[in-house]
Amino acid sequence: MNYFQKVLGASREEIKAIKNSWYMLGFISWVPLLGFGLIVVIFLSGVPRDLPIGVVDHDASKLSRMQLSNIESSAALAIKKQYNSLHEASRDLRDGTIYAIVIVPEHFEYDLRKGVQPAITVMLNTQFILMSKILHSSLAAVLMNGAATIDFVQTLVKDQRPELAKIAVAPIQIQITPFFNTYNSYFLFLVSAMLPALWSILVVMTMTIAMGEMFKRGREKMWFQSAEESISAAIIGKMLPYIVVQMLWGLGVVYFVYGVMPWPFAGSWLILAAAMFITIVVYQFIALAFYALKFEYASALSLGAVFTAPAFAAMGITFPLMDMGGAGVVWHDLLPVSHYIHIQISQANYGAPLSSIGTTFAALSLFLLVTPFVYWRFKRVSREWMS
């Protein structure tokens, strides 16, 4: 029997084991579907809307009500409640009932008419980093537009020439051209990274569970006996069915983001598929390395969880890599999915040539250095079982 036949034989045995285990069947079918589906549903709207804020209007004038009306007209903002005091509003801000407080000062309209510049104060709960950024930009835009409208009307009353009033309010025209995420959608920004992060966790957990189930159900002796002639063929054969499944899930996820949703894929699907394949194999060998340390199911699962759980946070997507501390950068570099996501972004957004991401492929492939350790440990344990 040649090496290829040994690999296929080991794969057929693993497929039989999967068919006989509702647990494994679920973990490669509906569990990923449920996880991916939840993420998609949560962020499907693309842009957060109607974020609740509170208002303390100490002026209650026509102009202050106009500013509040401008805030209410913003798709991202919704005035949940108007408060009589800052103390009352602060309590709801701390409780998470609202995310921001807009405070209109006394004599707001009077000061404007007298040419004195009043200040509208905005208090944000910055514990919610993403929400506070959205609120900051939305409120700044709405309040600045409101101020510009007031300034335009005042200038028009004095000058009676609309074109000069417009120039006085906005002397410089600004053209902003968005690239890559032209829809300004958080779905593309977050989901395109969150799904691969979850996918990488599932790759490690699936491989760990596959080994753990074999030992748990007492099939390890049969497996080591069949692996006696070639332990590497037995390991690769065991990995192969899960490689196929995880490739299908990985490609399906990326196709959903860039094929079903309205964002074009600028690069090469072949390059991305190659990166995906290497990432799967790397994570499988890492999972086997965790298992090979003690050949204990629980400890391998724990190590796998600790290693993969910070994937999304350490990718450098939501938090810039250049602003991470030394430990953050090291953790980023130690996660294969961090290198994979750079390749995905380079292909999906930029259509980068292979020559420009060769070092990233090399860094991803370096994780395969764990394979000698996996082979040595399984070979040693195999001899112990056979002796």
C-alpha cells in the first residue's frame, strides 16, 4: 500500500467516525452556521441607527428646539428622553439607558443674537468605543450643520445675497472621496474580520475535539495500530476531511461578504484560497501540538481556547497595530489568522499582486514548524501503545 492510499484509508475511517458522532456532525455543520449567522444578523444593517441619547435643554428657545430637531432627524441618533437636570441624565448614562447627553446652555438664543458664541456640551460614554465614535462624528456633523444654517441666515439678513452668504459660511469646498468601503458600512469593516476570526477558532476546536472524541470513545488503540506503518499518513488522513469542510466554510464566508453582499472582490480568489488552505493546516497542527503536550482532552481544549479567543482583538482591524503595546504586537504575530486577514484584505480591497504579500505568506507558513514536534510526540506515543 503506497502513502497516498494510506492517507485515503485514514480519511475514510475518520469520515465513518464523523457519521457515527452527532456531536462531530453538529460541530462541522450547524454550529458554524449558527455562529456565522448570529454575527451577520447583528451587523446586517451596516450602520448603527437610532442610538439613544438624552437632552438637557436649559434654554427651551426656538433656536435650541431647532438644534434638537436637527439631531432627531439624523438616522444615527434618537432623542430618547429630555431631562430637567444633568444629574438625572447622568444616572441614565451610567446605567447604559442612553449613550450621550446633549446640554444646551441657558440664554443660547439670546447669546447667538447678540453675537456671543454659546457652547453646546456633549457628554459621551466612551466605555463603548465604537458607539462613542459614531455619536461623536454624528453629533459633530449635526451641530455644525445647525450652526452653519444659523450663520447663513444671519449673513443673508445682513447682505441679502445668498451666494455671498454661502461663501461666508463655507469659504472652502471640501470633496471627500471614499475608497474600498464606499458604503461606509460597518458590516464590511467588522464582519469581514469577525467571520474569519470565528472560523479560525472553529478550525482549532474541531481538530481538538476530533482527537478528544477518539480517545474518549476508546478508539485510540485501533488508530495507533493502523498508524503503525506511517504515523504521518494517519495524521494527514485524519486532518483531511476537516480541511475540506473548513475550506468550504471559509470560502463560503468570504463569498458571502464579497459575492452576495454588494462589495466587489478586487483580487485573486486563488491566492486567497491558498492562504486559507495554509491557515487551516497551520491551525490543525497547532491543535495537534496542544493535544500532543499531554494527550489530555480538557487541557488541549483549554490551550486552544486561550490561544484563539483573542483573535479578533489582536488582528489589528478595530485597534491599529501601531498603537498596540509590545505584548499586543507579539500576540498579533503569534496568531496565524492575523497574517491570513492581511492577505484577505490585500486581495479583497486592493487586488495586491502575490509579490507584495510574499512575506505574509512566509510568516504564515512559519507556523508549520510545529509539525516535527507533532510527528515526534505521536510517533513516541504510538510506540508506547504498541509495546
